[in-house]
Amino acid sequence: MSKRRALPQEPRTATIERLTHDGRGLGYVDGKAVFVQGALPGETVRFKYTDIRRTYALGEVLECLTRSPERASPPCPHFGACGGCALQHLNPKAQLRFKHELLLDQLRRIGKVEPSEIWPPLTGPVFGYRRKARLGVRWVEKKGRTFVGFRERGSGRIAELEACLTLHPKISERIKDLAGLIDRLSLRDRIPQVEVAIGDNRSALVFRVLGPPCAEDRVRLEEFGSRFGFDVYLQPQGPDSLLALTPPDPPWLCYRLPEAITLWFGPLEFTQVNAEINQRLIEQVLAVLDPNPDETVLDLFCGVGNFTLPLARRAFRVVGVEGNPQAVLRARENACLNQIANVEFHCADLSQDLAAFPWALARYDKLLLDPPRSGALPIMDYIPRWEPKRVVYVSCNPATLARDVGHLVRSHGYRLVGAGILDMFPHTAHVESMVLLQR
């Protein structure tokens, strides 16, 4: 491991060359790389060291001596302290360019591939877009009140928020009320987090509780839900322990998707956080994968059916595979509720050997992948057996995307046709992307 060094007390000066993948400015001082939080390319900044290692150092901007024309005034008063956003000091157009260039750089450097086409970014609202979130909670005895929000940058503490501009207004405008509610609960020091889920039809709050609430707690929680329009749940242990204080009717949240699909999901089940970008993403997947009425499509890491069901409106048959058993059950329910019969769902760990599964022995005309951050490398060597003419890969991690695409191109005769980003998480360094490969 790199050894920590004593921190100089005097500020230093650096000229920033570029942004790193996490949104920090990279400069050099005495030949050593310094990653400076809050600095932008082209700027000369005074900074203080926050950590020094043998081969690199970390810093934080104190003053911009020369200012980038792309620098923006962060609209959120908590930016810099709260770790939820990394790029509010960069204007939205420049954020898109940074993410676009990061994707292409990873494809070239890690994957050794270049797309034939570069698609324009899919964009939507830059604030109020986030419909799902896990908010940290901490009762601070010395201050006599509860903090609710995201972690502070570089710290395990909860940032002191009054609102969050990236959260959907339904919850952003209620953070202070939520903190005040927890202040009045007997188990206020035994609630580590609250999960938020906002659908088109209703909204939910899931309180993770490390002890049983008393009768007065339950009354206060139910009153809060009734007053502000939230279904309130308790989660004393794992996801299976979820308990609705007042059972909602209908019991689930929903999103409306392209192809006249209504996608139902539980408050702890994975769905895309940005509903508008998700809609545009599905439309682009349908356009570039282009399933025909006589074709069979394989959808891996399918979740609750976000892509599978719209694809089934266009294809002859769609097979969805997912490792989470609860998500598979929900996907099957969604197919029934949407009266879609030409789809089937299977549960399988897609990081393991798939030879025993009948669905894995079939051939498919087209393939969709939407894996977690770790990517889908174990799947790459199965793809030639399935013989798909087209492969669409949706990714939340450009590095693992580039690794997997490079392997598919070099080892299995596919060509990288197109690539582009979608701005799923504005103001963060998170890069969501999509590529198309053809055999």
C-alpha cells in the first residue's frame, strides 16, 4: 500500500490538465500527480493538501487564480460538503462532454476499440430527477436533532441538508420534515437509513429500524405518511422483512414505459432512478436492437422486466434472465398484468457456469445486456454459442463495458457499431452508456 506522508501546511499552486473519472481535477506539483477536488481543466488553482501518498496526492481548492469559462456557480448550498454530487461547479453541457469523452477514452484505452458511430447523448431534467435514493440518518445527541441526507464528501458523517436539488421534489421538499419526524420517535437513534421510492402512482418511505417502534412511533409515522402522501414501511431486518404500516391499495408502485407498458415494483426493488431518461433509453434500445416479429431476443440481467416487456411488443419471443429471485417473480407478474404472453423469465446467477440451463443452450437472434458495475465478462464467451446478430450492452461503468466489448470484438468477431451516453445522474460523475455490436 502507498504510505501516507505528512501534510504541508502552506497552500500550493497547480495548473489542472483534465478531469479524472470521479470528477477531480488532475494537476502536477514537482512531478507528482495531485487530484484536486473542485478544480476544472485549464484552471490554475491554489489548493491545500488533504492526503499525500508515495505516488500521488489529494487536494482541495482554496482559490481559482484563473477560472475556466465552463465553471458554474453550484445552485445547491450544500455542494462541496455533501458527497451526493461531484460536478455542480461544471456547467451541464460541459458535464455531458466530460462523460462522453470518458466513455470514448475507456473504450480506446481499455477495450482497444473505436465505435463507427457516436450517438448524441440522451438528456433530460438536470434537477429533480432522482426517484429512488437511500438516505442516511443520524441522531446527533450533542445537537439534539436528526440529520437526514447523503454522506459528507470524504466522511462517514451525514451531511446537514435542508433539501436536495437532484431528488424528486416530492422528497426533496420534505427532508426537514422527515428529520423532524425522526426527532420525535423513541427509536430515533436506531434508524440508520430511509429508502425513498417514487412511482407514477404513489410514493414510499422505508425506515430501516434496529428495534421495535412503540405505539406512539407508529401513530407518528402513519400521520406523516398520510399528511405528505407517502406509503410508510418498516424494515427491521433484510428486504424480506418489509412491513407496510398502512397497506397501500394498489400495493405496488409503477412506472409507465414505452409500448404501453406499466411496470410494477416494490419500494426496495431495483428500478432506474431517472424515469425520463429510462423512457428514452428504452426507446433507443428498441431502435438500435430493432427486434422483428420473427426474432427471438435474450435479455440478461433483466430485473423486473424494464427492457424485456417493451421488447416483447416487437419480437416473436423474449427470454429474460435475472439472478434475483424476487425480481424474477415481479417480472412474471408484470408480464401477466400487461397481458404479454410471448415472454419467459428465468432465475440464474449469470457469473456462474450456465451449461445446465436449457435457455442457455438455445440460439437467439439478438441480445441485450444490462449488468451491474462489475460488468458481464463471464457472459462474453457464451455469446458466440447464441449467435446473436446484434448485441446491445447498457452499462453503468465505462471501464467494465470497455473491457467486455474489447473481448467480444477481439475474440469473437463482433464489430463496435455505435456508442453513446445517457445522462441518468446529472451533476454526478456517474456515467451511464450504451453500445451496439454486430456480428
